[in-house]
Amino acid sequence: MLIADQLQRSRAVVGLVPKAALEVQRVPEFKEKTSAGAYYKPPAMDGTRPGVFYANLRNLNELPKFGLRTLSIREGVPGHHFQIALAQKQKGGPMFRKVLPFTDYAEGWALYAEWLGTELGV
């Protein structure tokens, strides 16, 4: 529900929307203890798999409800999912720009996306 709402709001503010779908999934239980609170897995380059926003539910007390919107903005829409899924489909430019993770750029975009939440009205 959060993602669908943010996607609709993002169309008006950002303009571009990735063709790749975004799923929200629980971090697999066997990985919970050693995984971050949330993370993003990009869609397949050929479009056969959507992007996935993983939320760690190992301890719901660690994940305050008031932070869920910000987390879904950062990891999903218009955060990492927008940045990575749109970059994958860009025409021209070298392939390494579509597939290699540039941490400073990715985390900078995620911080910008969190701020952009105010522009989205959330």
C-alpha cells in the first residue's frame, strides 16, 4: 500500500517511472540475524524478475512504524528502485554504468529520495 501510493505521487513529482515492477518481501528467516534492516535487489536486466525491497522482520521492535514510510521511500519508490531500474534501461553510455554499484552515488540518491518524500506530500 505504501509503495503503490508513493508510485502514484512520484509520477507527478519525478516524471519518470521504471517499467520494472517492485515487490516487497521479508528477508528470508535464515538471513535475518546477519542482515541489515532493509535492502534492495535490482530487477533483472532482461525484465524477467522485478526489483525487490527486502524488510527485515527479525524483531519488529527494531523497526518503528513511523519509519516504515521513509524506509520504503529510500529502498523502493523513488529511492534505489527508481535509480537502479531507470539506469538499467538508459540508452547509450557504457554498460558498467548500468550494472556496477557506485555506493556514494546510490546512497546519495537514497538520501535525496528521503528528502523528496516531503515533495511527495508524505
